Amino acid sequence: MSTSGKAPRIGVFGGAFDPPHNAHVALAEAALAQFDLAELHVIPTGQAWHKSRALTPKEDRLAMTRLAFGELKGTVVIDSREVLRDGPTYTLDTLHELQKEQPGAQLVLIMGADQASALPSWHGWQAILDIAIVSVAYRAISTGGTARFDPNMLPGLPAGARFEALELPAMDTSATEIRRRAALGVDISSLVPTTVARYIDQHHLYRSA
């Protein structure tokens, strides 16, 4: 719970979740443990403007997100607003909506270091930094190079932009690799929550035609 008198902190963790995997869940658990969050909104992407590949149907991704994160301790909200929204999904729109719904709350946008480095390519990225603190998770989803993300390297960084670090152990897990294994019929039960593995198998997701 937030300390009385302080603005409640609302965590915002979005992604394709195609599928949600153990590193995603570990990131959410770390955010709940390390930050003073009144709520953590886990938000599967709707129409991802930045993805070159077609995503798995939104109904399946939403269902898997509910299975993966629904049992976490803490106030976790599986937020379906982006999959229900028409047109491209923009994080800025989601943050504006949350601002209106919870005036006075401090929004904390949680992402991997790879996403943080790509922020200048996001729609309205400077406005995002005016609205939310960006919590950068190191060694969680991104397993790329060894250099630690430095927000001061972002071109056009707005004055007053706020960043904080979310520390957790390295986990060499990627949704791309999970989809590849599933397509080949290779066991993925060690990479995703048991309920998600079962859903993928029952609904024949990611399998080659």
C-alpha cells in the first residue's frame, strides 16, 4: 500500500505477451516487490504499429496474460483496454486514459532496457516522459549487449524526465524462441507458466500449418 498522504503509484507494464513467459512474470513480481505500487496494470498490446509480424489473435494473448499474471500477489489488474481499442495501440493514449481515471496518481511505466533505448521511436515519447516515471528493468526481458542503458544518451530528452531502475537476475528467455520451439513441437514448459503452456497446447498456437 502507498504511504498515506503520498500520491499512489500505478505501475503500467505492457507488451505483446505473445506468449507471456517466465521473464515477464519475474519482471512483474520484481516491480511489485521493489516499488510501492498501489496497482500494477498488465496490458497486452492491441494493434501493434511497431511490429513487422502479425500477432497471435488478441483474444488468445489476453487469455494467456490472465493465466500468467492473474495469480500474482499484490493488486494486479489485467487491463484489456488496448486489445479493445480500434486502430493502432499507442502507450501515450493508455497513459492519458489512466491519468483521467486516477487523477493524482503517479504512473510508472515499466519496460526493458532495449525498449527504453528505443523510446525516441515511440509515438509521443516526450509526452510519455512528462506523464510517467520510466522504470527500466535490467537483465529481464532484454538479453542483448552488456552496456547499461543511460537515459542521457536519448536525443531530445525532455528536462525533468524521470527514470528509475528495476533490478532482477538475468533470464535468457524470449517469446521468439518460445514460438519457434512450439512450432517444432519442442517442450516449452520450463519457459512459460504451466497454465500458459497448457493453453498453447490446447489451442494449437504457434504450430506450423
